[in-house]
Amino acid sequence: MKIKIGNFNFIFNMENKLRDFIELQYKDYYFWLDGKEDSLYVTNISNFEKNIYRQDIPEYEKELKSKYKIISIYREITKQVNLYIDNKVEEFFKNRNYSKYELYKNIELRELNCLKDDSKFKIEFKDEFMLDIDKNKINVGNFQLNPYTEKIDNLDDVFEQGIFNKYIKAGLILKEIEKGIAPPYIYELNKINNFLQDKKSVNLIFKDCEKFKCEAIISYFLRMRDNKFELNLNYNSGNNFKKENPLKKEEDLKLEDLKGISYGKKVIDIDGRVFTNINNQIVITLEDRLKQKVDFLKKDIKNEYYSFKDKMDSKYVYVPYNLEDAINRIKENKNTKEKIEWHNKELDQIIYKKNLVDFLEQAKTIEDIKDVCVELGDNELQNIYYGMLYEEENCECEEEEENY
């Protein structure tokens, strides 16, 4: 059967009788376009590649393969997207055009185990297939494939939307690991994960302590919260966790006391100290120190609001659950005479501080940072400001010297 719509020419391995177009809904699409009659676009490549699995290619697909260049739509899009992502990773890494702090902050142990998978784009079920007959384009999810050029037209637009961020992040971490410049704790975690592979249980070795037996799952003895690692031994309960004549109490153990892991006669040395100073490993530049400071200030503001809410709740006054909702409620009532009983000077101070931090997060110049420093009176923020000011002045001096 052949059906022509616009420049699209669909062919199907079925007789030229059609009771209802819904019959085509469950067929794989094979089509070529006017002006590009030598190429056949397909949504399902499997019948054309059965020989890879030592199966016979069906006669219909065998005939098509002899007449056309076969292009798998999903495979072609996946290949081009991943090449684009790889190039972006290389570009960012070469120019160091990324934040180490943003790369590693609040990273989960699960993410570290899935970096290779997370760095590769895959078309998902939600990525709807749609043909734009008027524009002669093939749309799959966010991507627009031009069948005449065989190129995706809108990769830069998709990048600007931030859709590739998670893949680029995973790719940059893998690149840092490969080049030996990732934070030390990442290598220690990789060493542990590799050792735990294909094991049911292992022994943890602590300083001045007998071995502790636990299941061979890293989250059964390590936990990460807010860029801080903690021992997670309490997670192991019942048969999962047994102390063998310990010389110390469980609550006395410290992360820095972790010295190794053993399985039978196999032992790996572990430096528990690398898990105790994560911030020092991921906050290297002044720019990253500023990002971290903004995160700390945001957390302080959130805690201040919750403290305020608790006080109001104790007076049986309903207060919105979070600060954003409270601000929206105040804005809604700004032009009315309705009195909000929980809106007071203490809340105004919290909102004012939030506005300063929002401004700081979007700061474009050194002077913008200085203005917030003055208002907040924060010593650490002032140190960051003076450090950036010193770097800027030195940079200007070097440029002047080069011009002479």
C-alpha cells in the first residue's frame, strides 16, 4: 500500500484496501520524501537488522534495503543529540566554563553509580512522534529533524531550555574523574563501590575497633546530606548489622575512624577523612564560594521563616506553609483593606533579607555584591567580596601591562 500526504510518501506491507485509517495506527512507519527518493525513513529498524541476530530479514524489508538508504529516525536523533552533548562537555571542560560547586553539591550516591547512563540521552516513551507535513519536518519530543538534510534543526534551542543540563553534568563529572581532577571523595566512593560489586556482605574496619559486618550496599553504612557524609550504621538492623566484640560503642564511632573494608582475605584501605571535608573539595573559586554562601543564606532564611511560623502557630494563627506562599498572599491583599494578622515587622525583615539574597544570586557586578554585603553585614560575604575585588584589580593591571 502507498499513501501520499504532501511530500511524504508512506509505504506499507499490506494490500491496497483500507477499511479504516486506524489500521495504520499500529503499523511501523516507512516513508520517503519527494526530492529525496533514495532514502527511506523508518520508525522501527528491527526488521532491517534481523541478520545481526542470525535471523532472516523479511522479504519485504530485504527488498526495501536493496532500493533505499535506510534511516532509523529514533537512532539518528539519539546519535546526533549525544554527539551534541559530548561536544558541549568537551567545550565546557576545555574552557573550565562550569562551576565545580554546582557540579557536585547535593549529589546523591545513586547518581555516582549511574553516571554513564545519566550522561547519555535516550528517547523516552513520552517523546511523541509527529510529522509536520507543511514544514516537511519530523518531530520527536523536543527535537525537529529535517529529513532533507538529515540534521536536527533545533539543538541549540533545546540546549538553551536547559533540557541537556543533567546529561552535561554527568558527562563533566565523568570527564573530571577520567582526568584525575574530581574531588578526592569521589575516587574513594568509586573504590568502595567497585569493591562491593557481587558481594552480599562485607566487614567495615574502624580504628581501634573489631570488624563490623554489614550488607554490601554503600548506603547501609554511609549517608550524604547537605554536602556532608555521615555514618549510617543504624540503618543496619536485625540480621543486617552485627557487631563482633567491638571495643567501642556504636555511637562513639566517627567517620574519620573508617580505615578499610574487608571481604574474606581481600582488604581495601579507606581514608575516612576525605568524607569529612566535602565543601573544601568542591568550593575552590571565589565564584563557587559565593554560590555556596547564597545557598547557606537561603537555608537560614527558610529556617527563620519556620521559626516565625511556629511562633504564630502557637498563637493559633494560620500562617502559609512556606515563605513564597506568604509573600504571594501579602501581594494579593496589598490593594485591599483586609488585615493579615500574621503580617508583622519580623516577617518584613525576613522578606527583606530574602530580596537581598535574590539580588545577590543575580548579581552582575562586584558593586552589586558590595551593596548586599553592607546591608547584611556578613563577614564571610565581605571576605568573598574583597577577594573578588582583588582578583578584578589584578586582572586589570595585567591587561594594562600587556597593552604597553
